[in-house]
Amino acid sequence: MPVTARKTYLGVPRDRVENFHGKQLVYVSWDHHLLFAAPFLLCLSPQTPFGDLVQKALLPLLQADPDAAAIDWRQVEWLKDNQPWTPDFGRSLADNGIGHKDQLRLRTPGLDSLYRVH
């Protein structure tokens, strides 16, 4: 059913980086792991080392998946903006070119226990 506004609608986006007090939003998803229905939404400082994003923010969230303990982080295939990408774990999010509301995807070939049909 169509809706007709009676006056001009002025939408104000509330997820602008200015509203996060020096932090930014980063989306992270794990391809072929359907236990997680949507990307994780992390709120982190741009100065957070990428390794901390993985170890302190992401890894605790992934523990519910039976494949999580078997992840070899050196073999993970990363995508940023749907393009293959190699992060530097010792550098910050900003230094890795990760900005507000960027989405990262990780692939773990061979680890797909909940994706395969048995």
C-alpha cells in the first residue's frame, strides 16, 4: 500500500561516523557459516590493530560455530568490498584502509560443517 507524505520528509542518518565518539562501525561475515544469519557489527576505534579485531572482538563471537577452533588465521581468505584483500594484523584498521561501515568477509576453505548437507 503506497504512503503519501503530507510534508517533505527529511531523513537524518544516525549512523554517521560523527555519532560514534571516535569509533567506527565495521561489519564482518564468515562465508558459508549459516549459524550466523547476518554480518557481525563491531564498533571499534580506527586505531584498533587488525589482530585485536580478530582475537578480541571477532573470535569470541565465532566460538558458537563448531569450525571456529579449527580456523588457521594465516590461511583465511579475506575480502574487502568484495575483492580479495590481505590485512596486516599488526597495523590499525585505519592503516589497513578499513573505514566506517566497511564490510569484511572471511572464507575458510574446508571448514564448512554447518553448510554441507550430510
